[in-house]
Amino acid sequence: MFSDDLLAQVRARFAHVEECPLSGPRVFFENAGGALTLKSVVETTAKFAAIPDNQGRDNVASQALVDVISKARADVRSLMGAPDGAVLWGESGTELLFRLVQDACLGSEKGGIVLGSTVEHPASRSACARWALMSGREHVLVPHDDATGRVTAAAYGDYVTPDTRVATILHTSPVTGMSNDVAGIAAAIRAVAPDCYIIVDGIQHACHGRIDVSAAAIDGYVISPYKVFSRHGYGVAWASERLTMLAHDALVGGPDGSWELGTRDTGAYATMSDVVGYFDWLGGQVSDESDLRARIEAAGAAIHAQEAALVQLMLEGSGNLTGLADLPGVKIVAGADNDAREGLVSFWIAGKPSGEIVAALNDAGIRTHIRKADHYSGNILTPLNQPDCIRVSLAHYNSPGEVRAFLSAMAAQT
């Protein structure tokens, strides 16, 4: 676990760590719905919002904006471990998933199937459902394991066929909190369908670090910056060279390989550099690495270890505080003992409405969230015969004291 000094330094870099600007002091355990924002992102957003110049003009300010954009693309390559391919900005992570899936479906060889899984967020499932239909293909869903909240490479292997043209993988579930073996699943797909376009939804995973698109041998990776310490208003994706070569929505006569449509706020690019700069700083605190990518990897490892320690404290308790897993009537989605968990615990209490628990926690100053068996979470909850659950999502900047406050509040609910 982070030292007290390092945790204090980490928390000092984020806005509204300990209090909501509208409701006052609170513990923020709703990170899966949107992470806390770096103070540098807030400052950068204001700075660039005030600059009247646009890119592509013959003046000093315009050239400075172009340099900011170029740096942001390079920074995202470092974050994702992507030496080649294109880095693109869009309206949101969901919009970019739709665009990548569309291009892969319309540009790949005719016939065959589009493959995904039942654990996926509706962003990728909906994109595949639409563009499989529009391109005349069947959309096949690999069933996930309800007991573990994951889908495995072996499960994909049972469904992939030689004519699988496009496949999607969810890196981490925002409901179960479990990560999936992207590299293993991609390898299972390529063993049978080597030319398949593989696109990964990394929206929930990105704040936990450890993205490596080269090692995974995939074609697309999408994130939502507001879930990785930045802000709303844009999405970021990486696309392989071969995916970029396919026809896609673009301005007629524009530069080859260009993905962006219109002029995007330069602050959207600059704030991603702030995010990468934060990973760089944290990596320098927890390692002696001098290379940017190596520091980013070190930061990811440290984040994973910190969050795992906080989750263990939450599930197992400490001293006279009973852990969540041992409280009467509590059922943990995907099981308490699951090494694929990334900073998130979803649960319900038998005989007690989840909404009442979320409200009681909120009254106690603990911000959590209810997930319902709707179009967002029904794929996870309906097979469990549950109408809803409580989601508690941590991040590496949360503290052991905040976890203990949560356990104290939970003790009154059982």
C-alpha cells in the first residue's frame, strides 16, 4: 500500500477528493462512473478555452496548438504502448467504439460473423449489433461465466470461426469489476481467424493502468478520458495501421489516414497529456525508471497493487470492523475471492432494496451507486435473478480510512 506521504501527494493532485462542491464532505466511491479530475486538467481546460486561435494558421499561436496536439498523440501512444497506427479523438468513448466497429464491419471481407460476449457494456454490443446487421452478418455472443463475472479465452475459442471478420473484447466490466485477458482472448481469435479485426473497449480499465496494445495484437482500443482522471466532452482511441487503411468517415480531399471530423478543442488534446504526465509522475515516485513508457508501466503496477490492498481491506475488514464479504446477507457479484477484480465491488443484501442502502450510505457521506437490471447492467444482473445491486468503486487515491468509514456505515445496514 502507498505510504502516507505518497498517498497525500497523490490526493493533492486531484480536485474534490474529500468533498463534493455541492453537498459537502463525502467519500467518493463512485469512480467507475467517472474518476476524480486532475487539478492540472481543470487548469489546462480553462487555459485553452480562452485561446481564440485555431490550428492550421500561419501564426505563432496556431503553431503552438499544433504542437500541443502532436504531443498529445505521442503521449497517448506511450500510454497505450502503441508504436504505430493512428491515435484519434472523438465525441466520446461510445461514439469511437461505434466508428471503429462500423469501419471494420464495412471494410472487412464479405460474409462471416461478428463476435462479442455477453459481459460487454452496451457500447460495444450495440455497435456490433447495428453494424453486423448493416453489413449482413450474424452477431454472435460468447457467454460469460456468471460465477466469476468474466469471459475467458477458452470460451471465445468455442465460438470463433475461420470466417470471424470482427471481434470485440471488454477489458474490464463496470458492473462485475473483473478484467478479462485481452491478449489471451485475442490470441484465441487469431489462432482460428488471423485476419479478424479485434477492437477492445478499454473504457473501464484505463484508470487502472497497464494498457499494452502491441502485446495484445489487437486493432483498436477505446477509452473515455473522464474515467481516467480527465473530463467529459471527448473520447480517445487507437487504431491499427490496417484498420486505419479501411474507408471511414472523413472529409473529401483531406489528408490520408485522418480520422477527426472538424476542429476539436485543443484542450481535449492537452488534457490527455496531463493524464499521461500524471502516470509519468507516479511512475517516478514508485520506480527508478528513466523511460516514459517504463514509468507508465510502473505507475500501472503501483495502482493495481494499491487498489488490490484497498479492496482486500473492504472485503476482509480490519480489527473490529467486519469485512463486507462477512456481513450478514451480503452477496458479492462474481465472488469475494477473485484475482481479476480491478478496484470495484458490486453486491446486494438479501431482503433489503439496494436503493435504500445507497441512500443510507449517501446520508453517511459515502458516495456509491445502484446498478439496475436495465440496458446497462441487465446482462450481468438478470442471469443472477437480481433486479439491482450496489456498486462500490475505488481508485488508487482512495484511502484506508475511507474504506473503514464505508465498513462502519455498512455495519448499520445489516
